[in-house]
Amino acid sequence: MKFRTVAGPVALALVLAGLPGCGIMKFSPSEPSAKDGIAAGNAAYDKKDYATACRELSKAGAAAGAETLTRAGTACARDGGMKAQQAFTAALSANAGFAPAMEGLGLEAFAAGDVLRARDMLEAAARAGGTDPRAALALGDAYLLSGQCDKALAAYQEARKRDASFAPAGARLDAVRLACGARKPTPVGANGSPAALVPSAPAGPGPAAGSPPAAGKEAGKPKAAPKTIDLNDI
């Protein structure tokens, strides 16, 4: 009797297992699908919630495609940049004249493509006694993008002065001297401002001071606008 009592349920289980739809039941996972994660990440990106967008889109995997994964990278970069800006701003709230925080904000602004804000912040950092060679290099790049070769060269020289082993400064100096022409520094002014770089005088004798302009040349002709240089060419 005991055997029949046990065998009955076992046989019933075997019969049910053989019926269609009565095998091992599969349940859908409780976690959201990859498609839901991508949708959530894109929605967060549109709301500029880059931390959430970075987290959700980064989990999409290779099957999501290059566009989604590239957006994930952009979100992660912007999340880091925003957090850095918040930290530097908090530092300046504690000490408005703290040069390293100004340099940090200037570098972040330059990386984000805000060249004018980067220039203003990096100039303020230099006046406050900044010592980061990367900040001086970025300031030189900001000047160069607006065609201000003299100021760019002075900034690159300052970057190399801050760290003689900082290779990008030397490379920029060599390339910009070729692009902008030979330059030489003028003496430092009485106010202690950095020496400005001016074009070197042409070799050989020239017309005496006060002599009339050479024939065929118009007096008072306006100078050409500064040449804008692409950093990608350097």
C-alpha cells in the first residue's frame, strides 16, 4: 500500500510533465530588460541627469549599437565634468582667490569648448599665482584660437617655466613659432607684467625715423586682422 501511495503522485507528475505547456515553467525576469534600460538612460540624458544616463546606457552592451554606447560615454564625461565644476565652485566659495580652483574651472571650461570663459578664468588664476603648467598651456591655446600669437607664446613659455619637463609646452612653442613667425620678448614693464612678445625687427638697414613712406605704399593702411590658427594643425 505504501508503494502505491508513493507511486501515484510520481506517475501523475510524469504525465503532467509530458503534456504541452506543463514542463518546466519559465518566468520572465523581474529586472527591466535592456531596452527599458536604454529608454531610461535616454530619458535621463534629455533631462541632463548625466549620472543616471551614464549608469543606464553603459549597461546596454555591444548589442545596443555604437550610437547608444557613444551617448553613454558622453553622459559619463559630462557627469564627471559637472561634478568637477561643482567641486571647484564650492572651493572658490570657501576661498575666492584660491588659484588651483580657478585653474580647475578654467580647464573644465576649455574642455567643454567655452574658450572665452576658460581664458578669463585662467587669466585670473595666473594673476592669483597659479602654478599648474596645464593651465598655462590651456591659456595659450585659448589665445591661439583667437589669433593672439604674442600672448599664446608668452603663455606657453610660462607653462615650460612652471615645469621644464612638460613636453606639450615645448611642442607648442616650436610649432607656434613656425606658424606665427619669429618672436622676441620685450623687457618686463615697471608694473611687473609678463614680457610681451613682439615680431623681431627685419635685418639690414631700413628707412630713417620720420622719413616718408616708400612710393607705391599707402600711408595709414589698416593692418590685417589676426590670423586664426587651428590647434589641430599643430
